[in-house]
Amino acid sequence: MDSERWSKLKEIFAQAEALEPGEREAFVNEAAEGDAELAAEVKSLLNSRDETANILEANAFDLSKGVFADQTPKAGRTFGSYRIVRELGSGGMGAVFLVERSDGEFKQTAALKLIRNTVADAETERRFRTEREILAGLHHPNIAQLYDGGVSENGEPFFVMEHIDGRPLNEYVRTANSPLNDRLDLFLKICSAVDYAHRNLTVHRDLKPGNILITPEGEPKLLDFGLAKLLDEQGGEKDQTATMFRAFTPAYASPEQILGKRVTIASDIYSLGVIFYELLTDSKPFVFDGMSLEEIVRTITGSDPVRPSSVGRKGSSSAALRPGIASDLDTIAMKCLEKEPERRYSTAAELAADIRRFLDGMPILARPSTFSYRTSKFVRRNWKSVAAGTLAAASLLVGLGVSIWQAEVARAERDRAEQRFQDVRKLSNSLLFEITPKIETLEGSTEAREILVKRALEYLDSLAAEAAGDSELQKELAAAYEKIGELQGHPSKPNLGDLAGALSSYEKANAIRLAQPETPENLRLLAENFRHLSDARYWQGDTLGTLGALERSRQIYEGLVNSQSGDVSLRLAYLRILTELSQYHQANNQYPEAIAFAEKAIAGTQELSADARETREVFFVTHADLGNSLSWNGEQERAEAMMSIAVGGMEKLLSEKPNDARTRHLMWRVYMLASGIFEDIVNERSLEFAEKARATAQKGVEIDPADIQFRHNLARTNYRVAVAAANLKQSREALDALKVAETQFLALIEREPRNRFYRTDLGRIYTRAGLARRLTNDLAGSNSDLIRSLDLWRQVAEADPGNKNARRDIALSHRYLAENLTKLGEKQQAREHYRLAVDILNGLKSENSLPEVDLKLITELESVMAKL
């Protein structure tokens, strides 16, 4: 078979494989264009594929079984930190395995998706890598989560993702005989996942029930982003191709997909509409059994489906859905299934909002196609007949006068509604942008800010419901939601500690900004929004999502700076992003990367005016970050020099504005980093800076006891004081400070249970308490504290597998337990804890995520373990 014929065979096979079994034969005969031999070869391959169908099809992994059975990795083989348990399914492209963590950090099963580099063509490998890259940036409870990825020692690309033990959506609802409201609740969660993907510039392109699994707990999980495309900022796909033979499932594909046109968010909305229709009726809008390719295209692009209320549910004697309200569901479904993309819901969030209105008994916003619209469609299809009847219609104009009076009444009502709307708009802007800036840096203003946030959110949500089509109002809404997010939980400003609320507000703003035209002004606002979104994600424990948002912000800012190099404020905003990227890599033990970003930021500030307070602030804070990273990287002398610049500079800034809450917070942070770099080196200086940090935080709490930021700062500072005291053998002082810190963190956790940083810091407190008790020879008490810390670290690591610091802390807890057990004569248990510590540290080393100062620790622990 020549290469051209082989290529055509593969192309037809790939498209036919995506069809329902009953639709394949007609499609193949049509696509083969009379070549009976080619058609027979494709059908033979399809029959072989069907004979080996397995669990992968149900889980939406597009693989076929058996081609590389002799090369299948065996149980026990490791990929990164994961060990194969058993195969879930395999095929010509690769395989999927059930795996478990092999490093002992915590128990976790997952699904490992592996591609064979021996058989993968460029397109297959591109899809695989695209799926991995897309999943890395998507972190949503209803999207299967990516845990890890890389290339095996044999050159096989792989990634590890959440293992979903569930059933496809349509099978689940039919088997459970789910009532309508339960189906709608499931669909709302699916819309949330799709909307999240869209807001992260990803269109799925193959939404269907088989790609949505329902867990035993009843939670939907969206899978299989292998066909997904990244979107440009205006919602269209990047590197798009226009071809009839695109990979999708025709029963769920939009008219534009079928025709090979531009794929956008609207294409996914159409697919959601098909899924919604199927949930309502247990049947699809169109059935293609026995249809040719031409007939399928003509049906999808030219025929309207039967309204859901006219379709009898399987197993139901009723020919309609719930009487009296089914028309709203009809309207929602038919709006999704409009032929023209612009007539569908503009976002999955809008679709979900209308379903919620239906569930709440409120009027929906969607409206059925108007008579004039249906007439215009009829005219386009039958223009000759319509032209002949136009004269006869002229007599109908006499009825026009009747409607004039009605139009005048409606206009007056609109005017009154518009005035109320503008009043609310003005009030919300006044609350956020006139009153709030006057009080946000005033100490003791937390309670007032809480009231402002509550009232402003009420106004904003009412405005958002009316904002469609008003671009200026949408800009105002985005800015207002960002201001709300800042007040709720911005980590470096006085805030209310509502981290979940902050994330929600920033995401609302992000959705609006992504839909705005791509002007320099809008791009700048979008870049800043991604910066805020990264903070909110970080404090919610979403490590990979944090990096994704920071990188998006950096990329946008770099493009703007390159085109507007004279804009000082723009360059300063870009430098802040570099500083935050440095801080991100610090937090993940990636110190060379942290140093590089900090040095780049400092170099950039030196090109700006040294008199501007904002420039000085970035300059000094970044020096502190650089000093911290240098210390961890083993460059202590240079670290101390950088920290000296940071401390002196920030103390001067605080003296200029002693009542500024933001400056006080930054001063506290610099003192904390300064204390850290002298730990175990000059412990007296470490304690000195820790005490300064505590005094700074205590001052903030005294002035404004309700400010969560300073309460958190104070709790962390008590921990830092305890560390420095313990290093000076002041065990009683250390234990006292730790007890105070524990009480403070438990109160914070009670208020904000989802805040992973509170648990992280509490874990550190128990670790230090264990070490302090060891100094008093209380080994039993020490072990108790260390086990509590280990449990907390495992909780953090399980919730956020990308958190490198949590894994390092797990290793250190194992080390300290091993040392205690050795003293107690429990050598076998000690050896096991040493082994776990070494395995985890080696895993971090292989990922280039182990600090330079820890590299020698592996050798030390291996040496101690060998002597036991």
C-alpha cells in the first residue's frame, strides 16, 4: 500500500472510529468514494477494534487493544514517583495503567497514560502533549486532575492523572433513573467545569457523555482533553486547520465543526446543548443510523431538532416533561442548539445561570426564536415564493397603529428601570472606588471593610445579570470584582481572610476580562487579573494553577513592555510579576529559578527612577527574596549582603509612612526572611530579626484586631521566634512561643478550614515542638508532636500533589522520628523512617526541587541508616 493510500485509510478510520457503531458503515462507504477495497480494509480494522473494545472506551481514552502486548510495562515498574499496579487498557497508541505512589510520602492511586514513542506519529504525540499541557493548567473539582508527567527512561511520554472509578454520564442517569432535578444539578457542575476550561482559554471540542464520568459519590469528572485546543485571547482556536476530517463525535458536534470552520467556545456550548437535550429526553437531537456522510452534514447544518418537551422519555408514559414549566427547558436547550454560534449562550456560565433561574422558579433570560427571526430564516430558504406574496402582505400595515401606544408604555417602563440600574451602578462604584481607598490603609477599619464588601457584592451581582452587551459596564464590573477580591483575601494587603470568596471574585473578573477586545488597555488589565488570580489560587493550595496564572500574566506583560517600553508604570507592573515568580519558585524549593527571576527584577528596577516609592518598594522586597534564595542555594555571604540592603531600605520606607498597613506588612516579611537566613548560622541575629518581626505584627494586631493578615503574621512570627530560641538551646522559651502559635493557628483554621497555609504552618509548629521536647529528653512527647506534624504534611501533600515543600517536610519529619527511635533502641523502625526520608529526598532531587543545602543530607542519612 503506497503512502498516499495509507494516509487516506488512516484518516477514514480515525473518523469512522469516532462514530456510533450503527453509523460507521455508511460513513466509510461514502468516504471511500467508490474504492471498495479501501472500504473493506477500513471495515476490517474497525471490526478488529470492536473485538478488543475494553474499559478504555467507557473512560474516553481513545486507544485500541493488543498491538503492543509484548511491550506492556509490567506491574512494579516505576514512572517518576509512581509504580504500576495493573493495566487498565492498552492499544496501538499506548496504554493506561492504575498506579500508586512509590515513594511512601502518602497513599495515592492514579491513572498513568503512556504513549509508545515507537508508533506515535507526529499528530498523535502532539495531541498527547497538548492534553498534558492543558491539564497542567486546569484545576477544578469536576475536571480530572493532572498529578505528574514526563518522559520515561525508554523515551515514552507519560502523564499521571486522577483515576476516576466511575460510569459515563448517560449510563449513570439511566441506571439510577435520576429525576429531573438531579440531572440538572449534575449538568450545572459540568457547566462549571467547562466554563472554567474556557476561562483558561481551552475549548474541549469533544464534549459527550462518554467523556464525563460520574464517581460513586455522584460527582461528574470531565476527561479526555486530547482533542482540545488552546484559544487565542479572542476565543478562537490557535493553529487551526480547516479540514472535513477532524476528530470529533458527529452526534455532539456543532454545525461549524462538521463544516470544518473556526472552532470557538460556542462549539462547546452546542455540545453541552446536545448533552442537556439527552439528559432531558434520554435521546439525542438527531439519529444518524444508516445516514451517509452527506446526509449527516445536511441534518446537522440544516435541520432543527424536535423540542425536548415533544420527545417521550424512555420508560415514561408521558410524552412531555414537567407540564407548565417544560417550555423554559425547551428554550434553554434550543438556544444551545442554534445553528449560528452567535445566537447560542455566550458562555457556559450564562447557560448555567438560566438553569438555576429555572430551578429557583425565576424567569429565564433566554427567549424562544422570535417570529421575525424564524421568518427571516424561511425567507432565506424560500425567497422566490416569498417575493410573490409580498404585495398581499401590505394590507397588514393597518394594524401598526395599535402597537404604538403599547410601545410608548414599554418605553416609560424601560426608562424607570434604566434609572434604577444607573443608581445601583453609581452606588457600587462609590463604595468600592471612592470610600474604600480612603479607609483600606487605616488601621482598625476591618469591620467597615466587611460591611462594604457585603453591600458591594449584592449590588455587583444584580448589575452582572444586566450587563450583557454593555462593554463599558462589563469593564466596571471586572474592576469592581477585583477590588472585592482584594478586600476579601489579598495576601499582601489588609484583608478579611475570605480566601474562597476572593478566588470566586477574581474568577468572575477573569471571565469578563477574557471576553473583552484585545486592546493594550484591556490586555494590561487582563495581565493584572491573572496576577491576582495566581495569589488567590496559591493561598487555596493550587500550586500548578498558581504558576499557570503567573506565566500568563508574565507573557502578556512582556508583550506590552516590548511594544510600550516608555511606560514606567507598565514596566513596574512587569517587574512585580518577576518578583512573584521568584517567590513562587522559592516556595517550591527551585532556588536557581528563583534567583534568576529576582535578579532580572532588580536589574529592571535600576533602570527606573529611584525616587518613586513603588520602585523602591519592589527593589527592597526583591532583595529580601534574592537573599533568601541565595542562602538556601549555599551562597550565604552574598545572601547577607542582599538582606542588609532590604532591611535598611524597608525600615526607611516604614519611617516615612508609619501608619501605612501595607508597608508594615512588607516590613514584617523582610524581617522574617532576614531571621531565616541566619538560622543555624548566627542564631543570635536570627532571634533578633524574629523579635523585630513579632513586634511589627503585634503592632498591626493591636491597632486592628480583626485584620486576618496581621493575625496570621503574628502566629507565624511566634513560630519563627521559637525556632531561633530552640537553636539557642532555650527550649522553655521555644515551647512557650510554640504553644501561643498553636492556639493562634487553630483559631485561624476554625475560621478558614480550606486555607492550606494555616495547616502547613501548624505542621511546622508540631515539628519544632517535637525538636524542643527532644532537648528536654521528653522523647515520647517529641514523637507525639512529630507524628501530628507528619499527618498534617500528608494532608497538605494529598490535597496539592505539586507542593514540593510539603514533601520535603514529610521527609524531615521521618528523619526526626528516626533519630528519636534510634535513641529509644527501636532500630528497625528507625531504619524504615530513614528509608522513607531518603526516598522522598531522592525523588525531589530527581525533579531538581531539592535545596542545595539539603543535598548532603541524603548522604548523611544513608550513612546513618547503614550503621543501624
